[in-house]
Amino acid sequence: TEPYGSSTLDRDGRLFYLPPGPNAALTVAGDGIAFPNGVAITPNGENVYVGEYADKRILSLPAAQSTNAFDIAHVVAYAEGGVGPDGMAFDEAGNLYAAIFQGGEVHVFDPAGFSYGGIRLPEGAGTFVTNLAFKDLELYITEASQGVIWRVPVTHHGLPLFHQH
């Protein structure tokens, strides 16, 4: 993502994609985004979710291999509290977990984008929730203001993050 300088009033943030291969060229996968931040690929690989940090929402952009003719860029979920969504990850059931920066919470959305609720860090834990990762049946949550990693039990295994494929 290229977020810096963009905002809700100056939507010039961009998301880039670099395909594999020695002659690959960097392409713009999305532009006009209000501070793009976290990125996650849907379990079926047909969409890329981007946290639009400055507008407190999560966008769905069709991936190159999308087979759905009606698959257009759209808002899939809205965040509450804090500044906006940061790191994101999916579990094996298709639920999306989104770190909410300065919210001290992780929002959990079902596959249709409806909120299940949140995983709130305890009182005094700090609110700069930035990134997420799964291992076994645990969700690891980074909190940047205090430099702490929290471990929370969950009911579904996480999908591998993009770099783990």
C-alpha cells in the first residue's frame, strides 16, 4: 500500500500488485483510497480486502482471477471506534479479523461482512492494535504503544497469511 499523504479529504492512496516472474511489472490494483492500510486475500482468492484506515471501512477489490462478472470494488464492512482498520487476517470459516488502531480491539466479521463483535484488549493494555496472526487455535495481536503481543484463544484455525503461501 501507498497510504502516506492520503486522507478522507485527499483520497490519493494506492494499492500495488507485483505479479511473480522475472519480467513482472508493478501495477496499480486500486487507487483513490483514503489511507490504504491492512491487506488480506479472501479464502477463495477472488478478492483482496483493503483497510481504508481514514474512512474506517474495509474495501473488497476483485482479484485478477475473479470469475464473478458482478464482482466490483465495494465496501464490505465498517469499523467502529479507534482511528481505522490496520492488519487483517481470515480464519478457516471465512471470518475476517481486523485490528482497529487506537481502538484497543480486533473486530470480527462473518463471511458476509456482518460484525460478530470484537476482541477487546484488557484495561490498561494500550490501544495501538496493529497486526494479527494465527497459530493453531490462537490469535496473536500486536499492540504497538506498549510493544506487547497478546495471545487469545479462538475457535477456528487461521488461514495462512499471504507471505506464508
